[in-house]
Amino acid sequence: MRTFKYPERNHGSEIEFVFFRGVFHFTQRVNIVTTFTELQISNEIVRAMKDMGWEEPTPVQIAAIPVGLKGADMYAQAQTGTGKTGTYGSIILERVMPGTRDVSALVLVPTRELANQVSQELDKLSRYTGHRCLPIYGGVGIEPQIAKLRRGTDIVVATPGRAKDLINRSDLDLSKVSVVVLDEADRMLDMGFARDLNFILSKVPKRRQSLLFSATMSPEIRELAMRQMVRPKEILVSRDEPVLDLTSQYYIVTEKENKRDALYTLLDRYEPKAIVFCHTRHKVDQVAKKMKRHNYLAGAIHGDVAQNKREKVLQGFKDGSIRVLVATDVAARGLDIDSVDLVINFDAPNDPDTYVHRIGRTGRAGKEGMSVSIFLPEEHKMVRDLERRTGKPIEKMDIEILHKPEPEVKKLEEVRMSVLASAERPKAKRSGSQGNVASIEINLGNTDRIGKGEIVRLVRGDTDLVSRDVGKITMGDRYTYVEVFRKDAEKVIVSLCDQSFRGKAVRARVV
């Protein structure tokens, strides 16, 4: 009897052939990987991982790191929280020399929060290797980022918009990049970054290693991978989705005018640390402000909130000074948020994948969680699709929705009185008011990077106005003047003064 051993292509297994009585018999032995050292990661990185409390590799790390260390292009399906940053971080640190001053690795991410989070994790991983990492993103001053780039860095973690700006200014040189990572590629495509990604990647050498990570493997993602990669390997590790075993799922069906009461009823009943998801930035601001009127400790987060305010809101949510985070889907992935008791879908998710990402924020780290979706009558039929996607039942919640009247807020009364008084004053020099038309001055202009379409959206706000009710718009650098019917002036100003644009409180008055 003779035995032959043949290493299998998949890491951690071998095939054993036994020649006995003129016949080959074979068995496959699987060597289960239980340590990072077995993945051929250097001692410096393994030491940093131990400092971070990482005990053993995750499935995506076991599958992807050996492929990446060989220099192959690959695209992998992986969710937030499955160890993907450690996956591509290990590959980058092994394949890029530290201290060259030139940008040698580029990681593209969809949001500034994820850029900071990834950069912090790479800093921890490179504690003993000497690599330097720099996050760059919009919403903050560009000059400090340029100064840091000029001092030299090995790895840049960037959002597409800011990366493109820096390339156009000749302040970001990608000619020496040897490893490119697209993290949350599906999210970047959803946010409309496809053209920016193609532009940025055209500035990177064609001879490079490309790694793509995405929560979903849509045809668009595969097309992107094939267009930007050379014979890429596909890594699929049992979808790597948030574990929903500890999350109880419910839904409520109600009319549109009762949605806020349903939200308040849930918050009053459970007094949770909660995330409330809305479709649009405008809706997030609207819901959060109305919650604050009712004395809920609420904070809003979306793409238009200034960076310093976003960080303050997130810190407040972590330390408990904010109990309810109202957010767009930017918070479903890429934010480091734990210990969430309840996820409320104030607006129904666009698709089952979005639903999974949202409710995956609760029921984590061994703690039980709950999710409640507030559906309009025409929306609740999606429950069956969501159940198929999650493999879990979603029960109709038996709860009495209690009406909560709007509180009497002195500030709003003062605004109304101011509007009435200004409407009775003689016409100001700048006034366009005449007959049944009133001209409203808004403290936003060209310097705020706002367009007429956004002005119309703000003016309509939480009123019953339609676009044709908004008349002539005259924009200056600091102020905009909008004509509306005089009968609508009061409610328009009250609505405007209850909104913000890119973190700036809106102020308005009749002129």
C-alpha cells in the first residue's frame, strides 16, 4: 500500500490518495483553521490582532486572506461586522512596504464615518509594522488633508467625492498605488458614485491588485469587478449576514397621518435605545425635530449633517445623552453602533436586503433586540418577501396607537406673531410683495451650495403646497427670496424655521 498527499487548492485541506490492491482510493482531509498564524500572516500583524482582542479568524478571513496574499484580484460578499476590514487590512499590510511616503494602497468607502472607522482599525493593525494611514473625506476643510498628504502616507482611506477633488487639484497622486480596495461597493453604486469610481481607478496603475467587498452580489457589482480586475476570484462565504436569531420582528399597519403616533407609542411603551430609519434626509430632520418637541432625546444623522455635528450625535448616542437616533440608511452599515434595543422602520425599506441591514443593528453580541416596521396599508404585503429573505416570522404587533397632540411651544407662537406683524408692516425696499403675493427671505444662498430645486423642497416642507404654489425665486450669495401666496406665508415660514440644510438652521421672514 502506497500513500500520496496532494495539497488541495482551497486553503486548509489536502487530498490523500491510497494505492491498495491495484486501485486508487482517496479521502479529503480538512484542516480547520483556528489561528491567524495559520493564514500566513506575519507575527507583527498577529500581535496587533491579539492586542485588539481578536482570537480567531472569521469565515471571510479564512477564505479571502490566503487568496489576497498571493496577489490575486478578488471580489467577496461580506457584511459589516464579519471581519472584512481585518481581511483587506492584513493583505495591504503584508503586500505594501511602509515608510515610502508615496500612497501605496487606496481604500475607497461610501461614507465619512466608514472612512474614519476603517482608518482607525488599520492604525491598530499596523501598530507594529510602521505603516501610516490617512482618512480623507468631504464635509471638512480640504487644506489640512492636503498638508497631511504632503507629509507622506502609505495608505489612504477615502470617499469617492473627496478623492476626485484632490486628484483634480493634483494633491492626490495615485501613480504608485499597488493595492486598491472597494469597500461596500454596492453602497457606493447606490449613492451614485459609479462615474467617480471609474475616474479614480483610471488614475491608478493598471498593474495593481484589486479587492472588492460588497454586501450583495448584484449583476452591477460583478460587472464592476470584471471591468476593473484581472481574472478575479469570487469569495462567497454563506452570505456573512447579520445574525437575526436574537431579534424579534414585528410590524404595524396604520394610515400615513398616524405614523408619528405609532412611533411615539412604541418609544413610550419600551423606552428603548433606538434607531429610527427614514427614506430621505428631509424626513429625518422633520421626524427628529418633532420628536424633540415632545421631549424625546433624539438626534439626526444623514449625509447633509456637518461632520462635527455627526460625530457629536454619534457620541451622544453611544454615551446615552441621545436615546433615539433618526437616520437614513447610511447608518445601516458602516457605523460603529452597538447595544441598540429597538430598530423602527418609520419608512418601509426599499427592498429585503435593506431591511436585513437595518434590523441587523440590534440583537447583537448576545443581547436580545427587537424591530418594528410601520407600514401603510398598501405596503404591508411586503411582509411575506421579508420573511422569505430572513427565514424568520414577522408578527403583527397587537398595540393600541395612542394619539399625542402637538405641544404648545412658545417659540412657534412667537414665529407666528412675527409673521403676522411683518405681513402688516409697510413694504420693505427689497419687497416683491404685492396684492395676494408675499416675498419670503430665507437665510440660504449660493455660498450654501443650494439649488433652486432644494429651495422649492424646503419651501414646500411640511405643508400641503405643491411646486406650482412656489413662485419666482431670486438667489443671492447669502439670502434667497421666494414668492408665495400671501395666504400661505405663515405656514411656509413656520415650516421653514423647523428645518435645517446641511446642518444650518433655516431662518425665514416676510419682506
